[in-house]
Amino acid sequence: MPFIDDTTKYEFVKFKDGKEVFAMVREVTPLETLKYEKLELHFPMNIQLAPAPTGGIVVHLGPYIPFTHEDSITVESDSVLFRTSISKKFISFYDEACTAWLNARDNDEMDIKSSKQAYEEH
């Protein structure tokens, strides 16, 4: 079962398929080997960057898999191109995004609509 402990770190993860996420990452090492084979990604968030109209950059973080109540996923380490730490400035963005997402998800504050519903309401 996935869990967060003192070996879990805030990281930027780039997958071999080009996807990029911020997550709290923990290496999973099977007992029979000394090499980690999987990564637990806790609260993985997609990253979108755009120029801000007033200068600077707008950072938008959204859930990597918004269709579940699971808070973590496990991925094979060989699907990752690279990982790196993230600065404190981005950790605060990440923590805020996770909190906002969890509040919306857990308090049933999301209004999910099909394309047809959205079109008809417009």
C-alpha cells in the first residue's frame, strides 16, 4: 500500500512519453534487490506554463488523473526519463494546488458536464 514517509521527496518527473508532473515521490525497492524498480507518485499534478499578460509566467497545476479518489499511482522506474527536485517557490504552488483539488474532490464541489450539456447550457 502506498504511503508517504521521510524518504518521500517533492520532485519534477518527466516521463519518456513527454508527460511532466510535480509529485511527492517515493522509491519502491523490492526486498530481494537493492535497486528501486518502481516509483510511488503521491498527488501527481500536470504542469502548464503560460506567459502572464502582465509579465512573468502563469503556473497552472491540475490533477494528473482526476477520475479517481486514489491519491497515488505506482509507475515503473524505466518509464521515467529523469527526475529532479523542485524549488520551494514551486512547492508552495504544488501544495496549494493539491489542497484546492482535494477540497473540490472530497467536498463534491466539481460540476462535471458532458460536451452536450455544456453546449446546451451555453
